Amino acid sequence: MNNRIFAAVVIALISHVPLLASTELTQKWEIDGVERQGLVFAPDSANTDASPLIFAFHGHGGTMRSADRTFRYQQLWPQAIVIYLQGLNTPGRLTDPEGKKPGWQSKVGDQNDRDLKLFDAVLKWTKRTYKVDDKRIYCTGHSNGGGFTYLLWAARPDVFAAVAPSSAAGLAVLKTLKPKPVLHIGGLKDPLVKFEWQKQMIDAVRKINGCDPEGKVQGNITLYPSATGTPVETYLYDGGHSPPSEAWPEVVKFFKEHPRK
């Protein structure tokens, strides 16, 4: 038994998740003459049954492989199609100004919208290749990938049922956001994406979503209900830029609770 399969078995046993057959595929697409890559995990059932779809984006300097190892969404939700896309070298807003490391565009129009074009092409390919449940398409990402999650929410609002950015702020896209269920994961001592920036984002999104002023607290989770069915949930931890591994099952739980109406 190789290490990947062994890890999947262990996680399934610990999480009481049924272990389903899943195919791993490294797929390539050409966008404006540039080869792009993604790591695709799809259960066998996706060939016959309408399946949830999760897009997950690594942070600046990360890779699709590091995102796979960190999030492991295909093991936490084995019935879902999970796609980890690979960013291209991008100047960072907080680090790497010379753009020597991979990342994602930070606003609409940036980098000739290369990453928005990639998303559109991959979504089209996925729907052509598998059976996708249009009411259960989700987006999540960490840091720069979390910022791109907010950007996708703004630029492609009718695609997603819910989103879950981590250690990110998308203040530049606030004016174009439509109400949508969101889980925001953030560290109270984040030295890179300051928590005060993240709190500004959370507070603004709560207003956009029409949430109750008082949240319901349970451990690290605070739920702000919304009469329109677009709640805001936060997972806040007393730490830095990298969330604890316990955060990722909460993302899956949140997604399962929020299909698009």
C-alpha cells in the first residue's frame, strides 16, 4: 500500500468517512498560449451521479501538491470532485514583489485575467468530463488563494453555492459582492494578513449578507445567521497565518450545509 492510499485509509477511519474509489488526474489546459495545470480528484460515482465540486487554491509560493497535502478535501468529502489548480509566478502584494513564486491575480483585469480565464476553462472542462451538481459548486483557498476566492465570488457570483477563504481579505471587491454563505478562517495573530484587515472584511460581508448583529459562538466557530439564508460563519484561532488542521473539516461541513437555493 503506497503512502497516499495509506493516509487516505487512516483519515477515513479517524473521521468515520466511507473510503470511496477516487481517481487522481494531473490535467493540463492551454490558456492564451500558456500551459496551465491542475490536480483533479474525482470519485467513480462522478461519472454517473451529480457530484459536488470544490475548487481549492494554494497561497502565494504554494503549489497544487502542497494544497492537496494541506486541505485533503477529497478525503474529507470523498463524494466530491476536488480540483487543486496551479498558479503562475506572480508579484505578491505583501511578499515577493518581483514575482518569483506562484500565485493568483489580485483583482479583476490583473495579469490579463489569466486566472479567471483558467477557472472558466476548467469549470467548462469539468462539466464536460463529469456529472456536476450545479447547486453544489464551492470555492476555498488560503492566503493569496483566499483572496482569489473572494475575487471569484465577486467575478463569478452565480457559480458558487458558498465560499470559504482562509487568512485573506478581499476589500477591493466588496462593492461587487452579492450575498452568499461564507466561512472565513482567520488567525488572531496573523503577522502577514493582519487580523484587523480580515475583521474589516468579515464585518463588511456580514452587512452585505444581512446577518444578525450578534453571533452564536461555539468553540472556534461563530455563526451569524441571515434571514435571507446567506449566513456568515467564522473560524478564528489564536495563532498566526497558517490555520490548524481542524479548520478544513469545518469547511467541508459548511459546504455540505449550504447547497445553492
